[in-house]
Amino acid sequence: MILSYWCVCLVFLGVLSVPCSAQRADVPGSPRRTPYRIDLAQYNEVLLPRVRTLIEAAQLADDQYVPYFELLPEYRDRLSGNFLIDGFARARDAARCLTCMSSSYLFLSFYNETIVNGRGNTERVWTIAKRICRLLGFKQYLCDGIVNLNGEVIDYVLRNRTPFPEPDDICQIFMQEQDCVRDGRSITEAALYRSVDITPPAEVRTGIFTPPELGGSCSRDDLPPRQASGKPLTIVHLTDVHYDPEYLVGVNADCNAEACCRTLPDLPPATATTAAGYWGDYRDCDTPWHGVVDVMEHIRKQHPKIDAIYFTGDIVHHFTWNTSIETNEVAMRQVFDLMKRTFPGVPLYPVLGNHESHPANLYAPHNVEESYRTNYLYDFIAEQWADWLPIRDVRETLSEGGYYTVRTPYGVRIIGLNNNPCFVHNFWLFYSLDYFMPQLQWLHDTLLQAERDNERVHILAHVPSYDDSCFIGWTREYRKIVERFAHIIAGQFNGHSHVDEFNLYYSRDDPSRAVSVAWNGGSTTTYTKLNPNYKVFQFDPVTFAPLEQETWMYNLTEANLTPDRRPSWYRLYTFKSYYQLPDLSVDSLQRLVQQFAHSEQQLQRYWQAKQKYSDPLLQEGCTGTCLRNALCAIVRTEHDDERACELLYERAAQFNTTTGQ
């Protein structure tokens, strides 16, 4: 998670987020209403020789590492105030975009000098990368770790990508959410990618579902008649454990790095206010082992009759500069074994998170050299998941890309995706923009067969496809698939965002018509500023549509006051009661978001629940643009498509005008 006041900065194609020094208060000469314009080419031309002096120095003291703009007195005032970048009119945050473009320009310039032009000194490249990283304000141990772990992959991408990337190519992917795109050159162009071959509905079938193009409703509300049935199915949605084996209670949790709450180099002693809590910490901290055990044991005791568990990924911690295949596997095995002991005989359907790979976020194409592929992880999960999945039936797709499909004992078909290749911090996207397309075609083909077999489907994935951090090449094609098969997709379930949210998928041709819904499980980790949670769904045993959703959590502040006692878990809310809904159908949820557009008070209640009533986030609050962004996130089906949100607010304004409100 990257907080809104942080700049995403690239180091040799980037991976880290740091406080952006260019975002400072206005100074005389740079009033907010008259933004400076920055010529990127001129800026980089001035920056390169200044940075070269530091990069090529034999040895540098820590205090010689300063933000870029501090090296350029002629730009200092302009970059401290309000500015625009010529040629980047769409950029939502000029400071972040400038940092990304300049970091990429610097590294690629030095890389070309050193490797492409024949000197071939790879070690010099990594020294340069580490020094650029330090110039951005990162600690040395973090820079060393990130460069050492990711350097070989970056080098492979640069040596084998044709054509050689420009800074634009990097930033428009890595900073997709900020639209850091040069005018007239955008990754949103559909022509850049292959497309999924969508099979149109065939002749009317005699089954229980009618395709929308033949008179049915393109919505999961188009259900077969409810048969006389037994009790609803109870399924727990568990996600984003982020277990930290080195979590140290009482250590300084205010470490000013990407992740905290373990022993780190040069970490000052803790004080009463900075000491890491026993059950976790609201700062950038993951979960201690006793916290992982507690949530599992609580679920077992509180919900003794669950029919299944959906686990949507991310066991491994956020210390992305300090991982290995071995330590990742130890952590995953430890958590999987705990699940098997705690829930014997309970079906569990898992998917991979972006942190499970080593290095983090990297899921490689199959056409790269074998040593770079992700096969080691797919082999590992085949071994670990054999207690839950029919491995003989799913091994082919698990080995191919970490995805699978099974029909459950209770009747619904599960499709477990590995959509982590769409995460914009996956460097392999710089190598190929659409290497994940075979998995999406497989998804389409699997849904097509399910349609023919009159099956209902639940789709599990880690990264929400509607999130701006999922690359548009995936989200656009996935959206087409969801709309085509919405009448048999009874539910979608994601993780990754750590917050309690849902998303409505809208028709591509009609932004007023929602067709499907995706639910997010939140997280059991507190990273960052959040309370731990899990969800419990009740499903119709015939249609497999959700009947109710409960969010369970505990307040971290209260739990840490009594470290000798287990946290007091409680049901935060039930969805229908909290939002006064008759059901959880797409139609009801669409009416709910319409109410949000009319009432900031109701939208505020949604935002509070989304943040899991976290003490620090409630203290920060959310109004105005923040609330609008929260609503737009619900109805944004793919990056850069704001039509549904704009329509909601247009209709709300028309209603207020008509009624005189």
C-alpha cells in the first residue's frame, strides 16, 4: 500500500516509495494559481551532470545524498511549489511523474554508457543504481537489498527487450494510477495488446441460464428458481496474512523505511510511543506469529460449522529487500500447515499473492531463460495445496502459471486465478505487455464450458482487477470476460488492498448498468494503519449467490493494552443490516452506490467501514475529494474509465436540482 502523500520513485526502473521531497509548501515566486512549467528534456540535461559527480565519486558520506532538486538551485523554487510538466498534461501528480521520469532517464543513460556501449561492467551498473536509490533518500541497507535482489532480472529485461525502453515506457506502467503518460502516447491504447477471443452466445440452450444476448439479463441476478434447500453455505474469506517471522515486540516501530517492527540497521531504541505492539502495530508492520495463530483459532471457535475457506493470497512479509526462495517457502509452509491443523477436513481454496514470489512481485513469462521462470513456486504450491485440491486434475495449469479450476463438493465451480502478473510493480511487464494473455483465454474457455454445463462460478484472485495497480492490459480483457459470463459468475473474491471494499462491474456500452460484483476480504495484517479482519459469507446452496456478508475484526489499540489476553474479536457489521438492503444482488448494490452519490453521510459510513474503523484513519478523516474517490473506486471497472462515476454524480446533481435540495 502506498499512501497518498508518498511519491512512487523509481530506482533502475524502480520498486520503492519514499516521501517526495519535491512536495513542499508554496514559496515566494511559485503561487499555486500560476504553476511553473518544466521542460523535461532540459531538466534531465541539467540533472545528469550534477548526478554524475555524485555517482562517480569514489566514496560518499551520507549527508552528500540529497534530493534531485536540491542539486539544481535554478529549479529549487519551481519544484518546491506548483508545477506542470510540458508534454504530460494527463499526469495527476507532476512531482511523482517527474521523479519517475528522471530516475528512469538517469539509470537508462548510465546503463547505456556502461553496458550497451561496450564497457559491459555490470557491477558498475549496480553501484550506480544503489547511488541513485540513495539520492532518493532511501537507507543504504534497503537500496543494497533491492538492487541485489532485482538487478539480474532488470538486466535481463533490458538486454532482451526490443526496442530498448524509454523512460515513458517504464513510468506509464509503474505509475499507471498517476497517468504519467506523454501526450499522444498512452498504454491505454487497445491496439498495443492481444485480445481474448470472446465466444458469443450460441443458440438458446435448454439449461437454467439464458445468455443476455438472447433475452437474459447480463447480471448475476439472473438466477435459476430457488429449489427447496437446506441451510445456506458458510464460507470464510481470509486474505493478506503477511506473516513476519522476525517481528519483535517492543522494537522501534517508527523505522522510516518500507516496513518496520523487526531489528534493522541503525534503528534507534524504542520509546513508549514508538515501541511495536504485542498484537501488531498500526505503523508499517506485518503480523507476528502469535497474531497469525490467534486469527485461525478464533475462526475455528467462532465458526465451528464452515463449509469452506477462500484464501486470496499474500502470506509473505513486506520486507521486499530481504527475501529468498527458502525463507518465503518456510513462511508459506508454516502458515499452510497451521491452516491444515486448525481446519481439518474443511475445503480450502487458495491463490497466490504478489509477495509469494522471489523477488516480490515478479511472475515471469514462460519464454524467458529457465533460471528466471517462476516454476519453483508453482512446484511448491502443487506440493502444499495437494491436501486441498485434486492435484492430478489441476497440475497442468498450476505448473503453467499458478492457476486452476475445480468443482467443489457443494456444487459451485471455483476458478483460482494467478493475476499477479498484472500488478504494475511486476518488472516483467517491461519485457512484455501481454504475456499473461493465455491465462485470460483459459479463463474465458473455462467459463464457456461452465456455461454449457449449467454451472455457477466463484472466481478467486489476489489483485483486484478494477484497481489502478492492475495493468490495464489485463483489466480491459478481464472486464470483457466478466460481462460476457456475468450470468453464471455468482461472485468474485479478491485481496491485496487490505481494506473492506466491494466493486461493481459495469457494462462497457452502458455505464449505467452494473453486471457483476467483486468482494474484497480486507486483511488479517495491520499493514498499514488498519485493524485485522476476516469475512464470513452466507451463500444460497443452489444459486451460490451471496445472501449475507459479515466482517469480523478487533481494535488493535485495545488489544495492545492487554498483551496477556487474546484480542476481543467482534462482528463489526452485517452488510444488509449496515446498509439497509433487502439482499446483496447487483441491483441492490447499484441502488446503494446511487445513494452514496446523493448522501455524503452515507458515503462516509461506507468509508469508515472500508477502513475497518481504524483509529488512526478515523482520526485523519475523509471528506470532499477523498469521499468522491472512495465512491469512484467502487464503480471504476478498469483504469481510466470514470464514466460510471461521472454518471452517478451527474444524476445526483440533476435530482438535487429537480427537488430543490
